[in-house]
Amino acid sequence: MGRDLTALFDPTSVAVVGASDDPAKYGHSVAAQALRAPGRRPVHLVNRRGGAVLGRPAATSLTAIGEPVDLVVISVPGRGFEAAVDDALACGARAIVGITAGFAETGPEGLARQQAIAARVRDAGAVLVGPNCLGIADNTTELYLASDAFTHGGIALLSQSGNLALEIELRAAPLGLGFSRFVSLGNQADVTLVDLVEDCGRHEGTSAIAVYAEDFGDGRAFAQAAAAAGKPVVLLTAGRGAASARSAQSHTGALTTSADVVAAACRDAGVELVATPLEMTVVLAALNAGARSTGRRCAVFTDGGGHGVIAADAAEAAGLEVPELSAPTKGRLASLLWEQSAVGNPVDLAGMGEQDPRSYAATVAGLLKADEVDAVLMTGYFGGYAASGGGLGGESATLAEGEKQAAREIVADWTTTPKPLVVQSMYPRSPSCRTLTDAGIPVFSATEDAARALTAMTGARAAGPLGVAPLPPIAPPLEDAGYHGVRALLSAAGVPFPPAREITDETELLAAADAFAGPYVLKALHVLHKSDAGGVALRLADRDALLAAYREMDARLGASAYSVEAMADLGDGVELIVGVNRDPRFGPVAMVGLGGVLTETLHDVAFSLAPVPAERAERLLRGLRTAALLDGVRGRPAVDVTAAAAVVERITAVAAAHPEIAELEVNPLLVRPDGVLALDARAVLA
């Protein structure tokens, strides 16, 4: 069930320690907000000098209040914070909101102070938000303990930035969005992002969760909480650059940037990942509409060819399909419109809206009813008649009233046929567009925003989260991280390899040649990127060729050991790479893609949190840019993708069960029409 945060969001009483009459102090802003709902619960103001604050008597201390306090907000100088926490706990506080800064963000000494405070709070059975936060608010319980007010609505906003939270609130309002809760995460010394996502998932007044996070803490737990929330989660995050990959020792590490990890976790958990506050509000407006479709066939509808063409391009660029409509659908639309209207897709009224604004409604209804249409994007001038002609008489007033009626009819048709429908308008704040917005149909001023909104409402994401596979039990540590030790570990898990022997001299080399038939492969061991170093010799036909290759390679590299292996038939195969890199926030993260010596050059890879179930592994493989190779091209046969996916599951399960392994990689994994062979493997210990 997660932690009980009732005292945090619906306390029986509140005290603001550090309340002030000085508008320059945060204690003034919080106290003023706290007093907005005086009838809901007792609100006590505490100032060590006493007197009056905001026209109300202020107690000199928490103990001077004379009764228990359920939630205490502390906004005092850093040197007094610990004492204030102790006083709050002594007065029976079950929740504390720490505004005061100067802790973990200042360095090791501040972190130690913070950890000691959090331990005292937990030992007392209380919860702490912050420190170094900007407060909380819950509109559903009339709890206002932040410096700014948030419009009422269904979004829980969890943010590590106060200014970004304010921008999101400002951008959300024109889209008809409001907020159920706001929490400034602060340093997450006790109450974490995971705790809050879990609690907001259970909160009946919250319909969606918006997160701005710079520090996930336990990233995998965040993904699991988001997947289990049962409502949309939208994430804006920072620091997704490539710097973390620079010191990686293998192909997997070199390709796994933090951006890949976050994107993989979001896809698995069903979280919508966004890049800006604007995009966050666009996606929230889309998800607030409620309508979803697993298909991506989009009908573009306009009353002007230019808007239709631009919108069609934007939709396709966003990953939507804009197919030509079928003959029956075109026939039904043609019967509704005049002769010059285009009905192929985009559908263009071609000026009919100027004669009869209600033709907008008739066309939207026809598109929503078409089985071949998964979503509708209406773009252009709609809204302009009511915006420009509503206060005029004559024809302008008639057009304005007709457009308003069309808006009401669109809402009625959409309510009975609730497919994803978004609108781009030159006049998004007109009365007609406000009718749509108020009903839950998103209206945007920018075409690209409308297209992005539809991507959040359609496709595989609309079917719900894939889920985060649980970590397997921890296995005994890997003692031999050498090439053959890693092969043995994976072989025991069911990963097939060709016959091989480790050798250190010519006698052992010839014995290996007698153990299995050629052709042979010779590999220098303990050499990073063996192919680049000339440490791999292929297609050695017999003992003599093998011996000659060994002598040449040993003279050049002087490796401590070599591996003699049976040469696999590469003829009809496709080489893949499967790797797992252990991320400090999200744990084991798997990578699959086109493998072999061109892995880093082609960079055709996909990521997922490990372990990766076979079904998901096959989906990742089918989603590669070069996935057509798996089904056979230019007369080559299709390869066994199902077998490859099963081996991906085994490899990633091994890595997930061994926390001592920082990186595990199989490259190449040869996939043939008749099965799979792992041709090389390596591990890097943490």
C-alpha cells in the first residue's frame, strides 16, 4: 500500500514556524496561503518574537500553542532547523514540510545533517517533505502551503523546480487544465518521488501525475510506481546527456547514455517523456481528454489547403499515419460537402465553412464514425467566426452563431464516438474553441502541438504500460570474469555457444583442433575490442591454418591465452548485439540491436529495463530500423526471431541476477533460420 501520507495532504491542524509579516520572507507567503481556508482546520502561526502576523496572534513556539499539531511547516534559518524539527515531533506532528535550505545540496556535512534529521523523523513515525523545498498544496482538501495558488483540477504536480512548476501552471490554464496537488520535492530526505507517485496513484482526486525530476533516487522503483499508478504519468527531466557513457569499457556502455535509460524506463512504465514545460502541458491536455486508440491512422480536416498540408506533414513527422480514405468513406463525406471539397485525406472543406459553419460538425461526425480512422486532427480557421463576428450584426453574427452551434454539435458527436480528437486553431481562445476545451477536446494554437497531442493518445502507449519485470533473486557472484568463465555462466542459463577451448600454447592448440572439426576461429583473450586489435582470425580451414594464425597472432599481441572455437556458418545469419549495463538509478538496463563489428557505426539499438521478457525482446527487435533484415531480403531467408528473443531473455536475466556485473555483452549473437548461436561474450565487474 505504500506509506501513509494522510497527515501530509489532509492534516487535522497546521502550524507555520517562521511565519512573518515581511513580504520578502518565504514564511510570509506560506502563512498567507495557509490562511486561505481558515474554516477547514486550525492554522497556527509561530514567530519567536510573538506579536501579530498577518493580523493574527503568533505563538512564540510550538509548545506555546498548547495543543498537538498534525503538520508543521518550517521556514527558519538553517541553524534553527533541527531544533524546530525536534519541537514539532515533541508536539505530536505526524508530518513536516521543510522549507529551510542548506543541507545535502551544500556538500557532505550538509548531507550528514540531513540524514540525521530524516532518521529522527522516521523513528518518530512521522514523514518529512524536503528540506530545501517550496511547500505543498492539496486543492482537494483545501491545504495551501506553497507560495503560489494552483488552479483546481485533476493533475498532481510533483516538481524539483518552483519556477518550472509555476510555468507549467501558467501554460496549463489556457488548455483548461488544473491541479489536485502540488509538491515541491526538495532534497527528498524522507518522502521520495516514489512515495508521492504511489500516493497520487491512490488519490481519487488525481487523474494524472506530472513530474519534473532532476534526481529520481531509485529510478527503477519510480518506473514500477508509475506503471502501477493506474493513471497517466508525464515526466520532464534534466541531465539526459551522453557524458555518462564516456568512460564505458564495452560497446554497450558506450551506447547506453542516460537519455536511453530514461527513455527505456518510461516506455516500459507507460510514462510519457517530454522535453519542455510546453510539451508537458500539451500531453497532459491530450491525456485529460480520455479518448485513446491503439491505431495511428489519422484523418486531417481543414477549411484551407495550406493548413491541411502542414498538419498532414506534422502528423506524419510525429509518427502518425495519414492514409487516403477508402472509397465508401469518401463517398459519405462527399454527400455532406460541396463539389469542390477534397475528401481524400486531408479532408478540405474548400471554403464551405464560410457558407455553413455547421459543415465542420458534419465532417467531424463522419470522420469519427469511419472505422478506418483512429484519430482526427482538425486544423485552421475554426474559431475565427465567433472570435471576429460575435459582437457584430448581419452575416458575421450568423456565421459566429453557426460556428458556436457547430462546436456544440462536435462535442455531442465526440461524446458518443469518443475517438482521439484534437484541434489546431488560429483562434484557440474564441468562444467556439472554449466550448471544445471545456468539454475536454484539446485545442492548440500550434500545429506541431496538436500532432504531439495525438501521439500521446494513440499507438501502443494507449494500450497501457508494458510493465517493469521484477528483478530475479541474486545469484552467487561470478568468480571467473574471463571469456570462458562468462561463456560458462551464460551456457548454464541456456545460451548456446559453438564448441571452444581455452589454450595457452601450441600443444593445447593442437589438442583443441583434435576435439572438434574445423573450420576454426582463433581469438586472443583479455584484449579489449579484439577485432579492432587484430585479435580474431576466422575461417581457418585446418590444423595447419590454425597453427599458422596462432604463431602470427601471438608474435604480434603476446596475449596470455587464446580461444580455439568451431567456426559458425554465417551465410544466412544476422548478427545482433545483446548487452546489459547496470545504471546507478535504474539498475540493469538491456540493449539489443544490430551487432558485429559495425555496432557503433550503425547505432541501430533499442533499450529496456532488464530482465527483458521474450515477448518484449521480440518487440524491440522488430522495432529496429534494420528489422527488415530479420525477415529476409534479396532472396535471403527469414531468421528465427522467436529463438533470438528467448536468448535475449536468458542473457538479461543472468545480468539482472548478478549485481557484481557492471556490464555483460554478447556480440555477435548470430541468428539463423534454424536457431541462435552466441559467438562472443564479455563481462566487466563493478
